Amino acid sequence: MIRVRNLHKSYWMGSNRLHVLKGIDLDIGAGELLSIMGASGSGKSTLMNILGLLDHSDEGSYQLDGEEMKDLSEKRAALLRSRFVGFVFQSFHLIPFKTAAENVALPLFYQGVPRRKRNRTAEEYLDRVGLADRAGHLPRELSGGQQQRVAIARALVTAPKVLLADEPTGALDSQTSYEILKVLQDVQAEGVAVVIITHERDIAGMTDRIIHLVDGTIDWDRRIQRHDPVAEIGAAAPSELDVIAASAAAVAERGGGEDVGAARE
């Protein structure tokens, strides 16, 4: 689904060049659920923006569904985004004066889908995220978790092949966060590749693979045995040790779990 090779990205700040991504190699298959972690400034958001066709690399190769994403016009990039990519953000980005159903239907409006069909489709997707009974509610009438479910339904309504979620649980409490992760696991089960940018180790521990960035490079990339968010609701969150024991800590000894980077080589 996604194939990245030797990806570099720099930004100029006055006369200073900030080299943000430094030769990223990455493969993401259809139906994968993975998280990307790293400190602020590690390149997580820049990488997501490039994967989502909101920005472009300076050098290297990025293939999406077998097509090279290079030298795209704004119009072509927008067309590919609407066809392949859905976005979910920490702050929901719902239009406050439109109902949940109208927010979900909005991407279909821009695709020229007739009103009756887009309204019906929006209601179907709200039902899939458990909000059929909230279709007529405005965002201010919904909880934070419900608003994020609406945002997920909106991201999925165009049937993308990749869902990019930037800190999707950052504004939510632990229990609501785990409920949102269960929704994202259900999305993955339908064959959509789900990429989560997160600082939260317990959230990363509910994905199948963790990629850790340091200073614009992949420090490690490992598959783990994910936690079940349903089991965690109402219980203590997985500890840092629980998550890293299956991933980061294992890097030192190259034990327990598959090292994806090594497998690629």
C-alpha cells in the first residue's frame, strides 16, 4: 500500500536549513494498524503530512497503491487524497453549525455525490461508529469521544485505503481513548491501513506495530502483541514497561517480536 525509500525533507528558517527527515525507509501494507512515536521534533508530523499528500519530500521515493507520488500538482494531490486517504485529528475539526450527519457527508458533497445518496451514506457510517442516534446533533451537543467518532466516520465516508490519525486520543480521557482505539481496530479489520501518530505508550500498545523516530530517522520498527482496548476500559492502562517490553526494550537484545527493519533488509 505504502512504500517509502530514502525520504528526505528539509525546511529553511531564514538562512538555516532544518533537516527534518533523513533517509526514511518504510513499508505499510493494506490493513495494517501501526503507531509512530517519537519526541517533539523527531519528524512524526512531517512524515504524516508527506504520507497524506499535504507536503512533499525533497528527495526519495513515495509510492501509494503502486503509484509514484512525485511532482504532483495541487489538483492531482487533492484528487489522490480524496481517493486514498482519510484524516483524523486531535481537535476533531468538526463544523460547529452542522449536524453530525452533515459533517460526515461533507467530503461526499465535494465529490459531487447527490444529496440523498450522501445523506444515506453518512447515516450508515455514523451507525458503524455507534452514533446512529446522534446524527441530528450539533458538535456542542456531543461528548469529546462522540465528536471523535464523528470525525472518524467523516474520514471513512469516502472509503479511503489509508487512515492517518494525528494524536486522535490526545484530548480524551483514558476510557474514551480506549473506546476510540477499538473503533480504529474495527476500521483495520475492514482492510484499511491505519497509521496513528501518538505520544501515548498505552495507545501505541494497542496497535500491531510501533515505529519510533529519533531526529528524523527510524530508530526502531517492531511488531508487538497488541493490548485489547475493551479489556483496558475501566482497568489500569498498560504500563510503559508492558508496552516497551514487547517492543523497545527488546531492541537491545533483538529478542521477542519481529524487527520490521531487519526483516526489510
